[in-house]
Amino acid sequence: MAVAERLALSMAIIISLHALRQASSRGATRKEIIEVLNSGFPIRAKYGRRGKAKVFSFGRERLGHFYEHRRLEVFYKQEGGDIIVITVYVFYGKWE
């Protein structure tokens, strides 16, 4: 099962249920994943995949620690006219 959205360039974004669950457990939402794909900056990826990242203001506690920012990294592949999200990583800290 997957969740499909539309990218600004009219490409379908397919987020597998597994990737969505992992993202949620790491503190990311479907809306943020789409935002990273639309306006994030490119990052290196392996195995022929692509990656984008974006830093969000956070300014609160998570798991007993205070963090100013949260960086989402979305790894995906393109198949035809679709973007298939493979996984999402979330890092907490401070970025300039």
C-alpha cells in the first residue's frame, strides 16, 4: 500500500506505507516529505537513488533533549513519471 501525492511539476509522489511509518516514528509528516521534495536541496545518495534535504525550525524537546532545528533527508527513485520515496531520515540539532 502506498500514498500518492502530486509534486509541483505534476509528478506523482508515491510514499510506501513502510517509509511513511518510519518517517512518522522519526518525527516527520507526509506534508514535510512533500515539502522537502518540492523545495529541498539535493544531497548525495547511493545505489542510483536521489536525495533531498531541508532544515526546519524545531525549537522544542524530543526524547528529553532540546533541539533548535530538525533536518529531513528524503531518499527516492524516479520511475517513469513517478517519484517513489524509499526512506526518510530525521536529524535533530542546530544548522546555520
